Amino acid sequence: EPGDRYEEDLRPFLKPEGRYVLLNGKKRDLVLGAIRLVGLDVQRAGTDLVMLSPNGGDLRVLADMAAEGKIKPVIAAEHKGLDTEGLRAAFDLLKSRRAAGKIIFLPQEVPPPPPEAPPVEPTAEE
């Protein structure tokens, strides 16, 4: 597809022993990955296909790896809350195909709830 040249554009930046990792990939990559499961390695040299199925266990492993410094998330932009301006800026960056990393949204700070009022004592009339 036009403009979908990530691999072609990024390969020159890999070290000779580097790996190009596809997350979920295109149909072609899925087929090549499936063929690999039966013992035939027909994937492009230096390429790995990783199929993701988000779940809490995987996210915990990634969070632990980040906390231990084994991986470093790359963040292209941070936006506080989900206001219209932030959403528009994030989507514009995404559409530009120039985001180097993830676009993340941080929760807005929510003020703490007011302290609970003391219980009301019943009156003699109740």
C-alpha cells in the first residue's frame, strides 16, 4: 500500500545482527508465520513475526521488564485527559506517520471527593 513502507524505510538503520519485528503483521506475514509453525522458515531474513493478543499477564510481564530497565518504552507524545484539543493533536500526529513511538493519554487529575459529613443523629420526633 502507498505510504506503508515501514520495513523498507527502517531496515537500513538495523545493525547487521539486528532483527525486524512485526507486530501482528499483514496478511502476507501471517501466512509466512503460519508456514513457519510447520517447520519451514520462509519469512524474510532477520524478520520475526509476533502475534499479540492483549491480556493482563502479558502487560504485567512488559511492565516488569520496563521497571527493570530491560525495555524502554518510546513515547512520541503525551496528552493529559481526553479533551478535543488533545485528541485532535494526537490523531494529527498519528495520521502524519511521523510519530516515533507511542502516543499516550495520561489520566486527568481528579480532585479528591469532599470529606464525608458526620452522620446525622436522629431526633426525638423520628
